[in-house]
Amino acid sequence: MMERRIINSLVLGMIVFSSCYYDVAETLYPAGTCITTNMSYANDINPILQQNCFSCHSADANNGNVTLEGYNQLMPHITNGHVLKAIKHESGISPMPQSTTPLSSCEISKIEQWILQGAQNN
């Protein structure tokens, strides 16, 4: 009878603790593995924007009269600093993306480094 209680307690404990698990990109891929050298608009930046921004800021959606789809449409918002301020949730500008999870620190670092590396269309 005692063994059955122990087994039941262990099983219940495993269920409770496993239900609290969730994937966090920064836990699965620590900051030390975030590669930010030689950032490419096509390979690194555009995929981040597609996944996180285009649902509201594509040519079709154009929410807030802001289109980030396409290099030429993106660059004015890079040049004026609004994209970086928005994704870093700095004061004075609406934090982005809205109503969803913020970009990971790695994604923000990639965009920031791309800008610091000249924000080239490559």
C-alpha cells in the first residue's frame, strides 16, 4: 500500500512539473549562440521581419501607414531609428510587435548589428 502511494505521488509530481514546461527560445538557444556577424538583409533580417512584422506592416496591411516589406520601404524606418526603438521597447514610440511576444534578444541583436554594419541590401 505504501509503495502504491509513493508511485502515485511520483506520477502526480511528474505530471505537475511537466505541465509547467514551456519552450523559450533564449533558454533553448542561449545568448552565447546568437551569431550577429555579417548580417544579411535577405538571409537574416527579412525572415525576422516576415515572421514578426509583416502581418501588420506589409504592403497590403500597412498599419499605421508603416510598410516594412521590402528593403526600400524598410530603410526610412531604419534611418529614422523607429524600428530599433520600437523593437527595443524604448520610450517615445509604440513598442513592437504589439499584441504578441516581443522579439528575442538575439533577433533584436541581429537587427541592431545589421544596422551598425551598414544595413546593406545583401
